[in-house]
Amino acid sequence: MIKKDDVLLVAKLARLQLTDIQIDKFSRQLNGVFDLFEKIDRVKLEGVAETSQVTGLGNVLRDDKVVPDKSQDILRNVPYRKENLIVVPKIIAEKQ
Amino acid sequence: MNLYELTISSASKLLNEKKISSVDLTKAIFERIDKVEPKIKAYLKVLKESALAEAKESDKRRKAGKTLSKIDGIPLSIKDLFCTRDVETTAASNILKDFIPPYDSTIVKRLKDAGMVMVGKTNLDAFAHGSSTENSDFGPTHNPWDLDRVPGGSSGGSAAAVAADECLGSIGTDTGGSIRQPASLCGVIGLKPTYGRVSRYGVIAMASSLDVVGPITKTTEDAALLMEIIAGRDPLDATTLDVPVPKYSDNLDRNLKGLKVGIPKEYFTSGMDKDVEEIVKGAIKKLESLGAKSVEISLPHTDYALATYYIIQPAEVSSNLSRYDGIKYGFSTLRKNKNQALEEVYFSSRGQGFGDEAKRRIMLGTYVLSAGYYDAYYRRALKLRTLVKQDFEKAFNSSASGVDVIITPVSPTPAFKIGEKTSDPVKMYLSDIYTVPINPAGVPAISTPAGFVNRDGKNLPVGIQIIGPILGEEIILQVSHQLEKAINIKQKPDI
């Protein structure tokens, strides 16, 4: 059962600002989704290996070669920049 | 015949015989777009000027005897999830509105190098989260067969554009059915290749261990042609397989005599529309009349596959979407107010930039990965994924009298009404019940039109799903091609 507090905690962890209406709506909707997950408890999974990818590929290496620099193109999309630097706001806010 | 009604292979032939030019063909497509696009809304962006310039270049090459490939001069559309250099790429999301990629995704580059004319970028559920395109932050696409209904999703814009003759073919992505389900609902071909067969470089990531890129086309032959161009190893995507790409289009005329077709009993249970079931069974009979033998098989973990998928997929989504932070690119509240603290920028940019479905999936994923729930949900899902994958391996195991292909429905119902499922995410998730088990297993599958059901006086297309073993694209394309010829659908939507 997902409670309102769970939604608030998860939204905080995921850095999502939610409105009160959204909090109520998501609490209800996420409960519906978690009902889908209940059945996974019925399967015996002791000794079953985990699968996180299906290709079976291991480390794939490439030559250490310099490729053309695209930094100017990339910087075009930055919301706040000074010359070739991305401006990141203060991590700790000043006391009001 | 109108030029916009041509398939890729028939247009390619006419171009080579110099009976038509790429400029003629491209102009015909834009005339068609002008006529039907206000009703369909398949495109987020139409690139008329650059497309006509590309067509002109293609004609010049052809005249000089320097044609690049079978698709040189062919007008195609691209799902707006693929980065296109200097062309806005949004993933149909507000948070990426105005985003201009500095590079082409590998698949767009390969198609450009082969001479494609890029008609435009097609609509999708934002970040490919959905089964109807209703989650697009820029409005839904309409099904060409009934404008009140959804085209499916997430590659709904691509499937609708192909069905409505607004391009000759399209490229989509499939994480849990996003190529196959819209193809089925719009009456076109949709191929989800083996995981790692086609490069994902430059595709805006949804769930990286499940995402695949594939063609949506009018015929199986066209899907085969596009696969020959897009498949293969890419140094920029380390998960691509270093396996030679067959000449898929040369080997389509296989005799199906003796072909072993598996029918998984778990897919034919309650919940499936009776008329859809009739069509799927009719298609199986057609294959039998072509010499195939059908046998009932079991994929015992089918019932758990949906839950497995809806744990693993949001977990990967929550991780992939964490990059949208309002600092590096995309929507940011910093653009308006430069005096915010870092956390404020994160919370407000993500809160305002993401739509509801992206938020739901981010929260689901964050929850199943969080301390205390990781073992109960995520780890269990990874183990269940092993069992789902083994179900398919056993079914296809040739040394234990396994089958050659597996046939199932694509979607439990034909296209549903716009608005019918938007308030209930679980209902929407359940519309993917027959397509999601395929992605955790990594196997290839194709959706092939098999018939129509009548709803409210309108004919709605229904496809069947042909599933093959890992790297079995060749055989599912062959079966799809034979079935397509045998069923021989001539009907077109009346838009």
C-alpha cells in the first residue's frame, strides 16, 4: 500500500516538485500499479540468477583516440552559461 | 496510382528506371501531408524545405550514376526520439522543447548516408512512455482508420504517418511494444529487432536494457530493406552485436513447408477481444495452408512478465531521466530566474518540465530502487527476467524439438477511443500485455496486418505478432512476407 508519505518521500528523492492535487492523484494511481506487482511474490526465486542484460557481451573496448570536439555545439543548449562555462547555482542556499 | 501510395521498394524501382524523380515523390508526400495532416497530427515537425533540397541532391546523384542505396531519394519520417543534428528533438516532452542536438543519432546518420529524404519528426508519447500517443506533451495523434481512436504508441506518429501515406516508411523505437502495437492498430508492419541488433546511439533513452530501434513500413519487404541499412555493430553503442547483417530482402521467398509454429496457450486466455482472437486464429490457419505445422506450447512465466517489465522499465527510466536537471540543457527555471539555489532549480525544472506519466514512472522507479524495497521488487524482477527469457529459449531450443517461430496477438483489442484509458495508468499498461514479455527476453518480433474488425461502422486493423529466437529476424521476416502475400490486404483508410 502506497501512502501519501511514500509519494512525498519518493518525489523528494527524485527531485520532483508536485502539487497537492498531483500528490493525491499519484498516491491513488501508484497503488493500482503496485497491485500488479503482488503476484511476483508467488514465484520461488531461490537460486535463480539475475538478468540485467540479454546480449551476454562483456567489456567492449575501443581505441583511445581523440575525436573532434563538439563543445561549442553542446554549450548551445545550456540554460545559464558564462563564455565556455556552465553556471551551476549555489549548492547551499544563503539564510534568508 | 498516387505517388504517395508507393512502397519503398516500388518507389525505388521507379526511381531507378527514371520513371519518377525523388523531387516528384517528395512533393507528392508534402501534398498528401497538407491534405491529411490536420486530421491525423502524426508529425511534430515537418521539414519541407530541407527535404526538397535532399530530394534534388538525390536526383542529381542518380543522374550522375552515383545512387547511394535502394533508399536514395525515398521520403522517410523519424520518431522524434532520435537526435537529429541542428533539428529540434523533443521526445514529445516539454522538458526538451527547443533542444537542438549537436549530432545525429547513428541510425539517422546511416539513413542520411544512404540518401534518405527526411520528411519530418513524428509524434510519440513523451519519452516513449505510453501506448496511445496521448502522453505527448504536444497533443495526441489520431488513428487514420478512425480519427476518434488512438494510433497506439509510443511510436503512434510513425505508424499513423505510414498508414496515412504521409511518408513511405518510418523509424521507431520499442521498449515494451512501442513499434509493434501502433503498427497493429494502424494496419502496417512494425519490426522490433533483437536487442543490440540496431544502434541506440543518439536515441533519447527510456529503459536502456530494453530499448530497441526498428522500422515501421507498408510491407515486410520494406522493413527488410531498412533493416539492411540500420542493423549492425556501432562503435558508439557498446551493446550492439558484432554479427554480420544478412541481406534480409533477398531471402523473403522462403517456402513455409514444415515450418514449426508455436502457439503459447498463456496468450489465449480471457481478456482478449473475441474478434481479435478470430483474426489471429485465421492467420494461423493461413500459415497452415502454406505448409506450416502449428503446435501448442507453454511460456509458463508469461503471467509474471508484465509485472517484471513494469518494475525494471521504470527503474531504468528513473535513472535515465535524472539527467534532466535544468542545468545542462532543456527546460529550466534558471532561464527566467538566475537567483535560485541548486535544489530549487532541480525541483522546479523537473516538476514543471515533466508530464504526469514521466513523473509516475520516475516515482515508481525511484521507489523500487530505494533502500528497503530494492530486494522485494527490483532484485526479484531481475530474477523473474531470467525465467521469462528462459521460457523463450526453451521454446526455440532446436535440439529439444523447439519451434521456428511463435505466433500471438499483438494487442488484446483493436484501437481504443481517445481518452478511454488516460485516467487509469494500469488499464493503459495492460494494453501491452502481449508485447512486453518480448523485450526482457531480447528476442525479435514483428507485427503483421492480419485483418479487420468492425467498430462503430469503421474497419479497424488487427495485427499478429510473429516472434523469433535471438537474431532470428530473417525467419520472422520470411513468415511475415508469406502471410502478407497470402492475406493480401488491399484496403486503405478513408481519411
